[in-house]
Amino acid sequence: MEYTSGTSSWRKAVLRVGRAFNPLPGHRRSGWTLGVPLIAATAGLLFTVSATTSQGTTLREDNSVRLDQLVGKKEAEVGTYVRDVNQLRADIDALAGAQAGGDGPLSAERTRGEGYLSDAGLTAMHGPGLTVRMDDAPPGGNGLSTGATQDDLVVHQQDVQAVVNALWAGGAEAMTIMGVRVVTTTAVQCVGNTLLLEGRRYSPEFVISAIGDPAKMQASLDAALGVQAFRDAVRAYGLGYSVTRETDIVAPAYQGSVLLRHASVPR
């Protein structure tokens, strides 16, 4: 069977490719012919490593998005648990009240325990004090034009903690953050630019109210180094900060768990 001239050209091309990978004696391979197999092998290795690492997920997925989804899921679970706890507490109080009526020692112990409820933050309080408001810089403000980064324009966990510590140091008798009662076991945590408090998220502006002597707490705020640093950022980047004297702040009873999971002896 004879091939046409077009087929002859095809055969010549095949021979040229064959010589590129299997050169005749005395012929040296070019850098390109040596590089092609190496590049192909490297690409195959990278594809294999990527597939193994991703395990079916997107490698470039934003971690902050996944964290936000996880926090949202846990927040929903906390809401369910809070409803269950409130119902159980109501049942326990009803049973304890019925039993204490005919038991003198039990009634005496309940009376003694109720004396500690106020110090533990488990009863509602009200009185004069201060309200501190902290907010991110407004969108389109002058912060970015002054060379600030995005982190400079938001309220951070340490900023809120500095205000809380200063208010306690100034003699605060009771405190709330976003209307939630703060006790000794309350942890101030931030997720992105939101505040995570007792399993729920709150967005700025953050409102902190404390019952106590307004003058003493104001002096403590002014003297706290962490608060001074935040006020410097307020002036530089346009964040929000204000302190207001209140005649009657209401602090509801703490509704969270009072069980301690970890403790250490001070040295």
C-alpha cells in the first residue's frame, strides 16, 4: 500500500519527534526536549499533592468564612441549650420550694445561699453609673488616607477588655456588655470584628454599662493605659468612643453557667 505525499509529510514529522526523544548517535538533545518530560512530571506531582491535600474541598476557601459558619452553627446550638436550662431551672426552683417548706435545715441553707447571689451576679441590680460606647471607624472615613490598615479601623478584643478592667478597678458593682450581665467567669472574645459573649455574637457598636460611683470609674478609665491607647486610635483613625453618666442603669441577673472547668491556686 502506497502513501500519498501528504502521508509522507506526516511520516517525516513522526521521525523528527522520535529523534527528539531518541536522538541518533552523535546528536545532543536540546534543552527544550529535555525540559518537556521534566515539566510534565512536575505538573503531575503537583496535581497529585493538591488532590490529596484538599480531600475534596477547595484549597483557596477563605478560613474566615468557614469560621463564621462554625460560629453561627454553635450560636444556634447555644440558643437551644439556653431554653432547656431556663426550663430546668424553673423546675428545680419549684421542687426546692415545695421541699423547703417542711424542712428546717434545707430552708436555712437556701436562705444562706441566697445571700451570695448578689455578689455572684445572679440577681438583678440597678443604680447610677457609666455607659461606654465603642465603635469601628465609619466606612469611607479618613482612616485609610492616613496610612492606616484595616486592623487600625476596628475595635479589638483587647480594647473592650481594657475598658472592662478599668471599670472593675474603678469600683464597679455590676456590669453589662450589650445588655448581658458580666461576672467573674465572663470571657471577652472577638471573632473578626464581632464580639462573642456567652455563645452569641454582637456587632459594633459595643455598649458597656457599669453600676457604681461615676467619678471613680471615670478616673479609672482615664488612667488605664489600654484605654488611653484606644483613645489615641480614636483621634488618629476616627473610631467611636464615648462615656455617658447614667442615673439608673439596669443590670439583669446572669443567666449563664457558673460551673468552673479550670482553676489554679494563686502564688
